Amino acid sequence: MVFFTALLVALVSNQLIPGFSIALGFVLGGIVSPPDAVSTGAITKFVKIPRSTTAILEGESLLNDASSLIIFRFALVAVGTGQFIWQEAGLQFLWMLLGGVAVGIFVGYIFILIHRHLSTDTPSDIALTLIEPFFMYWIAEQIHCSGVLAVVSGGLFMSSRRLTYLSGSSRIASTNVWESFVFLLNGIVFLIIGLDLPEIVLGIRSKGISLNTAVLYGVVITGVLILARIISAYAAMLATIIFRPQVAHQNQFSRRRWYIPILLGWTGMRGVVSLAAALAIPLTLPSGEAFPYRNMILFITFIVILLTLLIQGLTLPYLIGKFKLAQGQEDEEAKDEEARKIMKAALKNHVYEFLKVRVASTAEGHFGAERILKHWEEQANLQDSNWLDDTSRGLLKEIFQVQREFLAELNKDSYYSEELIRQQMYQVDLEEERMTVV
């Protein structure tokens, strides 16, 4: 989809914008081709769509961003040198692909060893998670591989093993840190483009191009992006029917299923990746000349992001309701709920069987061990998992609030330190959070 979209944007912009070369078209195509999974996820969080569609939307950015930035990188070389040798580009692309993946996995493995064998605490674990992607990117770029692919592959490798080298407290704290960090990064990038926009508009007008004409270019490119994404989605569905008939049969391609590519095409909002790539365009070429049409590319990128976020983002819930794509979601949720109950029961029984053997062999007669065993025996024998209804949850919330008020009063007593009060308050918060997912 990314390569097809970049090609289509390159051809259309070459014909649409006077003096706009194919190489510049690929620069623009590489910038605007990847959709922003963060924007899509923020919108789909409030609507019900099939789980398979959600998985595609959340997962596509892993490779789409890397593919688009590789296109962007080759296009910049073509603009700067004025030539493009396909054989050399093919070999370089292969090296960027394989080398980037290998570097990411290797560096990720080294950092896993660091987490495991060094006596790290929660703050140091979080600090390492912040510097790990930069190391992956920097090392890959030093040997002319794809830094983005290195981060993607290294991140996937480490994520699949995070339970073995990160403590529970580190995982809880790092999730909160990264959510805040990503929010700040998104805000900073949009702030930068907002500050640069007046200068970009002046640069466009200095080239004799009116603002209305530049906006028109942005609207046309936005239409091309939406059309390319819908075509790619239908091509993917046809490929599934032809090459994976068992999947097609499993999903029962009903009439409603044929609307899903339209939904996928309409979820292609652009965001921070496109902005960051556009801002990475150099001011000058290696020869010292100004980079051609740089302000135009930045402005079109801004228009594309604005239109896709406003038009597609605001109308997406309506389309989902119009095509009735949420039908069947209730069955999936009921299936998940049943699977959750079975999993929890199996987990309790597994722990109870482990404790019976463990206590009998090494801690028989120990008061604390026997009490733990009795607790898990009660948990394993508890058949009714629906005891925590609305009334029970309401009572528990009142209990948590009473604890917080009591701790706030204790904080006025100089006998109890502020740190001690905060630690206990945090435990109450964790317990309340646990109850919300039971």
C-alpha cells in the first residue's frame, strides 16, 4: 500500500504541479503515504468495529512507517544527485532492510542482558527504555542500514520478552512514562509546524504560487491518498480470497465484509510521522542550492494532515454506523468474556496445585505458608466469578475513598512521613485499578 500510494502521488503531483519532478513526487509520496495509527486508535477507541479490522489498523504502522521513510530517503538521494540507478538502489534497499532488522534484534538482545544481569531498579529500567531505541537507530545508521526498521525489529524482539527482564513495577511505571512522552512528542511536532507555517506560506508566495492554488494541490493529493488506500484495501481482500481461501471462508465474506475496505481506506489519517519526515527535508542540496519546492511539500503535508484528521476523523464513526460494521461485535465480546472466565479459573487451579506441592515439600506446618495455601484453595473453589457486580463495585469504591481520606488525615500527623503516606496511597490506587479489571 505504501509503495503504491507513493507511486500514485508521484505521478499525480508530477502532472499537477508545474516543474515538479518525479523524484520530488516520490519525496512527497514517501512523506504522506504512511497513516497515523495513533489518530486512528484514538477514534476507534470510542466505536465498535470488528477485531480483525482493529488489529490491522493498530499493527500496520509498524512497517508502513519504515517503508515510507525508506522511500523518502531514496527520493532525497535522487533529488540531490539528479540520478537514480536501479541496480544500486535495489542492493542498497536489501542491505537497509536486512541490516536494519539484524541490528535491531542484536542491540535488543544486548539490552535484555543488561536488564537481566545489572541490578537495575524502576527508574533505571525506564531510563534504559528511553535510550534503547536511540541506540538501535544510531548504530544502524552508522552502517547505512534503516534505523527505523532497527527500532521496529528491536522493539518487537524486546516486547516479546519483556516479562522475563522487567519487573511488574517497571512495566507499570514505564507504560505511564511512555504515554506521556509520546503525547509530548506529538504536541511538539505539531507546535513546530504551526510556528513554521507563516514562513512556509511566505516561501510559497515568493515563488509566484497563490495560497488558493497551494490549498488545491493539497486537496487533490488528499483525494489521491484516500483513493489509493481504498484500492489497496480491496486488493488485499481479493488476495486473501485467492491465496488464503480458508481465511476467507472462516470470515464468511458477507455483503457487510465488502464495506470493510472502504472503512480501512477512510481510516488513513496522517499525523506525526508525516510531519516529522517533512521537517527533515534539508534546506539545501549538496551543491548548496535551495531544496526545490520544499515549502510547497511542507504546506501540502500540512493540508493533507488537516483534511484527513478533520474530514475522515469526524465522519469515521458515522460510516461505521452506516455500514453496520459493528454487527457481530457483541458475539466477539461474549466469546472473550467466556474465555476470560475459563482462563482465570485455570490460573487459580494452576497456582493452587503448585502451592500444594510446594508447601507439602518445603514449608509444611509453616503458619504463613499454610495461610497462603488456604487462600488459594478458596480462590480455586470459588465458582461464582460474577460476585463483583455493580453493588459490590460501588461499595469497594467507597472503601477506597475512605482509605484515601483517612490517609490524608494521617498526613497531618508529623509521626508519619510524607513518603510513607504516598506509598500507601499508591497501594490503594493499585488495588482500585485491579478491581476495575476483575
